[in-house]
Amino acid sequence: NASDTGTVTITDNDTPAMTVGDVTIAEDGGSASVPVSIANASSVDTVVSITTTDNSAEDPNDYTTTTVTATIPAGQTTVSVSIPVTDDTTGEPTEDFTVTGTVTSGNTSNASDTGTVTITDNDTPAMTVGDVTIAEDGGSASVPVSIANASSVDTVVSITTTDNSAEDPNDYTTTTVTATIPAGQTTVSVSIPVTDDTTGEPTEDFTVTGTVTSGNTSNASDTGTVTITDNDTPAMTVGDVT
């Protein structure tokens, strides 16, 4: 033969990996902007199918389920996908959902990748232990244990009492109890027995301390004061004498 042809095949050493980025956003941030990227530019468009999956964050209470196509144009390396985040008035722990990207067209070294969108709460409630005034013969002081706004989880508070001018057992009964504010509610009351005697006394008080043991609050503890007014204040008399 007078001639022949051969083919030189060039394999690429720059095939990019596709990644879906992790994002943290405040609950009132509007929408999460999730980057979909390739490690280096490609000579062809990279088309990625984007889906979302609930984790601790759930659609529609925390975000809006999103299914969309992201196209990284040839010569570029990244685009962003917008996923709406729901702003509510309920206290919640930090939550997250998964964003999955699947390559449907293009030249990448991997077929899919996942990223995580983390939502931080802007409604974390403070826990408070209320102040109460009760007459000595009032039976029991009903002390409110509250959170400023409802939470998505139970708020569990350990309650203890401490003597001030009022003392156990002469003026009240030392109380150690657990108060649970159910998810979706804002207050419960703790009953602390007050002692009725026949001795005249000044107004006295003791401290009630609440310590959060479970739940999502902006503070770990709070104190309230129970004030006991006396019902035995004696009258002074000067006697008549003949």
C-alpha cells in the first residue's frame, strides 16, 4: 500500500469534579444561595439536576422544596441555586436539609454530590421565672415558668428554692421539681406551699431558681422571688388600770 492513517486519541487530565456547596443562613435570610460548581472550567455546558430532601428542617415549615436545573456554561465554574427559607415566630434548634446535585449533561469526574443548608433560628425564646406575692394564708404560691414565644420542642426546667428572709419550714416548704413547657406552649406553673402560722412577722421572701435542662432557650437559667405578706400583724394596746 502506498499510505495508511492512524488516530491519536487524547485523554483529558482536567476532568472537573462537580460540587454542591454547604450554606448556613439565618431563618429570616429569605433564600439560601447554594453554589453548584466544577473544580475547573469545562469546554461544554455542565447541566445539574438539583433536588432537596428534608432532614431536621422540613418543607414547608422551614424551607420550600426545590427541584430545578442548574447549568454551568462552558468556560465558567459556578452558578447558584436559590432555595426559599421560611421565617416563623417559633423557637427552634438549628436545623438543616440536604441539596443533591446530579449531573445530567457535561464532562465531570463524578455523577453527583450533596450539600447541606443549615438554618439558624431567630426566635430563640428566653426562659423566665416569675415574681409572685402571696398572703401567708394563701396556701401555695403559683410561680409561672415561661418562655417568651412558643418552641418547637419541649422546654424542661429544673426548679429549686433558696431561703432569703423567708425560711423553710417556718415560712414555706423547700421545693425541688421539674417543670415542662410542652412544645407549642409558653407557660406552666409550679406550686410551692406557704406556711400559715400565728406569729406576727414582717414581709418576707425566698428565691425560686429555674435551670433549663432540655430545650432551646437563649438563657440557661433565671430566678424569681416569692414575697409572703403576713396575716398575723399584732395590734398594740395600752391597758386601762384602776
